Amino acid sequence: MTARRGSRRLVPAFLATAGRTQPTRNTLDRLTVLSAATSQVPEGLEPAQRRLAVLVHGGALSLAEAAAYLGLPVSVVRVLVADVVDSGHLCARAPIPEAERPEPQLLERLLSGLRTLREPQVPGER
């Protein structure tokens, strides 16, 4: 039997953190970028932490994306991430500050140039 969309969880989300509500580090933001610290998924993690580690081994994700994939609130995932970072199995870095991001017009010109390179040089050839 499957749960209805929007129905309450059978297990409350705070149980994934053993009832803790505050992460061990206050530097984690919903845009914090998470990546794997090791080449293999570590053993000995709690189930929710293991799900997080497996998810991040697929590629870097923001904390908010990880929360969406796990179906948990961002506040709960912040606590999980802090624990796994503290154990050395996960890397977390701050998002790129807005002042250091490239201008949108520059990115549009770059994309246009790349599309031009991809087009065939001689009409009719692919």
C-alpha cells in the first residue's frame, strides 16, 4: 500500500536526527554545496546519514536539493549534514557569493558562441 501524496509521514522527520534540532556547525546554508569526501560510501552511518552519503556520491548537490531528494525538511538535513561532515565522510562548501558570479549577459554570449561552434560549417552537412 502506498501513502497518499501530501499525507503525513509515518515516522516524524526529527527522529532522523535522534531528536536534535540544532546542527553542530552554524555555517550550513540551504545553498551549501555538498560533495563526497571519499570514493566509497562509508560504513557505520545511521540510515538517514547513509541515504545522504549515497545521494551525494552521485554528484555535488546543494543542501536544499538533498533535502528535496530525501523528502526531509531542510532543518533536519542541516543536522544530518553537520554530523556527516564532522565524521569526515562529506565535504561542504559555501555557495559562490553573488558578487563573484559571472554576469548573465556574458554567460548568454558564451552560450551563443558555443551553439555557433556546434552548427555545421557547410550547409547540408551534419
